[in-house]
Amino acid sequence: LKRRLPDLRLVDIDNAGDAIDIALIWKVPPGLERFGNLRAILSLGAGVDQLDLDTLPKNVPLARLKDDSLTACMIDYCRLAVLRYHRDFHLYERLSREGGPWRYELPKRTSERCVGILGLGELGGAVAGDLVSAGFQVAGWSRSRKEVAGVRSCIGPEGLEEIAAMSEILINLLPLTPQTENILNRQFFSKMRVGSYLINVGRGRHLAEDDLLWALDEGRLAGATLDVFRTEPLPAGHPFWGDRRILVTPHIAAAGNPETAADYVAENIRRALRGERLLNQVDVSRGY
Amino acid sequence: LKRRLPDLRLVDIDNAGDAIDIALIWKVPPGLERFGNLRAILSLGAGVDQLDLDTLPKNVPLARLKDDSLTACMIDYCRLAVLRYHRDFHLYERLSREGGPWRYELPKRTSERCVGILGLGELGGAVAGDLVSAGFQVAGWSRSRKEVAGVRSCIGPEGLEEIAAMSEILINLLPLTPQTENILNRQFFSKMRVGSYLINVGRGRHLAEDDLLWALDEGRLAGATLDVFRTEPLPAGHPFWGDRRILVTPHIAAAGNPETAADYVAENIRRALRGERLLNQVDVSRGY
């Protein structure tokens, strides 16, 4: 940031007196309300679900982080997790380990496979575009209708049932809000196709964990790849560990990069100082 | 083919008398030399290593199959197998199964990873281009220098050592010829980086199997994904089965599609009847 904005004075909030213009935060620090001249709050997370929005100063614009490296990293993870099911690698991993048998089956083409994405924001939209370029049929569910080339847009409660019924592989990339908490629940799973797969790269609290185990036991879902959990690190002894239908990854789907993130933060600092609308500004009433 | 070339007369070679213009073959059928007016031999394989080239009629042009679906299928397999190592899914699969522990490590960016490809022909060139588009550093080794955008071209025996030393993940997509049989051997592996990965989607006879096990035991290679084998199906009890460093897939990396293949065969039939050079015509002296 100093390289990008040489005139910037960076201070730790505890030594800031009562005069700062812009706050870069992860969680809400105590006493943030004392900075009467605050012009912007920049979250250092891609989401703002780690913030208690009610405790933030009113009328100060808030923005989420955007980071092109983080987006690229998420695209790669989703392409990998989708292709792994699409090409039956989860099955071949098991057969390899168990000593066979050789089980030849003609691979399906990507154009014969439907992938659904919950959330078509910064990350969901980018992942959807990547899967379209790989030739998959892609559907996306979002609060308001979104135009992503080649993606079937679903909205509202009917749209949620529709995408559940269509998708052979379903990716969750929704923001976490009171409306989306536990959206991946028994009711939702019971609308999904028999033998389909779930990839959760949103937040752990999107998923009702017991309901996932129910859906796997019923055969509704054939497997799940989970990168986020209600408690992280996922505790030893948790039923997800050792369940051969579940692949656990340690919250590595998307990692930021200081260089690309700093470009974006610097631009939002410039915008705040000029009194302009921020990039990725949060609508606090929606919660994202 | 009948839909594409309505005037075509298709006959089984055993009932063909002695007058056929074009032979579509997989292996060399007995008595092929009796067709004195043969104008082209079209292999139904992407390679011609299943043919004993010495037994083919001389001076009749021979072509390999090209099939866009097959190429797309191979691209997806290689992207998947590369990303799986790049993003440590082979490790997370094991940790998931064994009940943890959670092992967080910041993922590497694709631009920090070098992938090497042996063979830059129809398939190798397409895979190289795809991995460049995914942001990887890509090097390719071929008999003659090839220009693939973003790919470092290596040739000759020095080039082979160079690509072995550079690649963290190495894909074999060479044609099988007397010169490339057993090219993946102890001497080659001893030039590879410690902890690197092999993906063999060429032919089983490219790989000296005992030498691979040696390289894994030495820690020279950290793992291998193998889709082709000297004997297929891979026999029960083969040491590759049950070796947790090896992922066995049942020769499914690339599958042809009758529709796209027929377009290509029809075009080569038209060319043969007009006396033109065939697409993918084989140089019999090179063997591919």
C-alpha cells in the first residue's frame, strides 16, 4: 500500500487517536464508532459475514475485498472438483487403492453434464463463466436475475427447486446472510437429483451438517467436496472425517495474494478520499 | 458416413472381392495387399502403433484419426490430473480418509508451477495450449522445434534432460515408435526433480514399469497417474494396484465420438478420391 500510495499514513487502530479516514478491518474492532470522520470501511475478506453489521458506524460506506488471484484460485478449485466427479476420479481413486478391478466406462462429454451454481456474484459468476468455457451446461441461482453468457439464470424459491432438480454437480458460492444460513438442508437435498454431488466453497454455516449425512445415507447425494465448515479446523472425530463419500479440504479453495489485493484496496482508498462509490460496496440491508 | 457421403459403398473387407478404394482399419487385416487399386488407408486410432507398418502396402497413403471430441476429452483429463497434484487433492483425499489431521497450506498459484509435456503433436499441442491458458509455466519436448504460444520448446537429447529437470508435473503424450518405447525409464527419472509427478496418457510401452517403482521408492517421483499399461486391462495383482502413490485409470483419458470422427473420416475419403494429401498423413519412415 505504501508503494502504491506514498502519501498514505498507516496507523494501528489502537494508536490512532480519534482521527482516521479509512479503516481496513477483518473483524469489527472495539471503539470504531469514535472515529467521527471515517469515510470508508474496507473489509479484508471476500465476504462480510465475519462482521456484525449492526455494530458498524451508520452511513459509512463498507466494501468487500476483491482480489483477482483469489478469484483465479477459486476457479481452479471448482474446475478441479467438478472434473473429478465428471471423470469419475473419485471412483478410480478407490479402485486403485483397493487393487481394482479395472472398470472401463466411456467418459461422458462435458456438454452432457449439468453443473449448478448457487450465487452468481464476484466468485460465482467467474466460476460459471469458466465452466461454460469448459463446455458444461451451467445454471446459476441468484437473488436477482443475472446475465452470464451461456448460463441459465434461476431466481426465487421456484428457481432454487429448479436448479436442485437440474444439477448433477452443485456448487455453493452464496454470501452468508440470515437468509442463506442452512440453505443446504434436508428440504433442499430432497429436491436434488438422485446420485448428484455437492461442492461447498461458500461458508460452513450454509450447510446443515446432519442433513448432508442424511442425504448421503439416502443415496440422494453420491458425494460431497467440502472446503468450509461450521468449526474450522474441522475437529478430530467429526463424522465428515473418514467418510469415504466426503472429501475434506482445509479451507484452501481460494487464497488471496497481497500484491493483487493491494491494487484493489489502493483503488478503493482513492475512491473514498474523492467521495466516490466504492468497488464492491456492501448493501448493508441485504447483508452483502 | 453414409449420411455424409450418400454415394459411398461400404463393404466388409472379407466380402470385398479385390476392388476397394479406401480401407478403414484398426489392425492390419490379412490380405490387404490384394487390393491393387487402394488409394488410402485410414487408421481408426489416434496413433498407428497398433499397426505393423512393415506389413502395409507400400506407396499407399496412411492417415491417423483425428477427432475433436477425443482431443477435448484428453484436454479435460490432463487439466484434471495436473490440477489434482497442483492443488494437493491427492493428499487431501488421503487425509480425509484417514480422519485428518487438518493441514492448511497456502495454495501455490499456477504461474508458480512448471508443467512439462513430452510430445507436441495433435494432442500434446492442444493440452499445452490449455495449460498455458490456465496460467501454468509450460514446456514441451518434440522431435522438431514447435511453435506453441507460451510454450518453451525443447528438442533433442539435451532438451529431454532440460524438460525433466524443469517440470514439477510431467505429461507423456508421445507417439509410440521404436525410438520412444521405454523412454520413461530409470535414466530419464534420475534427471527429474525430486518430488515431481508423472502423468502417462501416451502408451503403456513408453513406460519401463519397474523403473517407475524404483523412482517412487527413491523419492525422485512423488506420484504417478497412469491411464495406459503394457497389458490392458491391468491384471489383478499387478504392483501398480494398491500402491497409494499411483492412480490407475482404465484407459479413459480420451474417447472418440462417432459423430465428430465421421466428419473427419469423410473429409479424408474426399481427399483420397481427389488424390490430395490426407489430413494427419503418416510419415512411415518416422513411424507417426
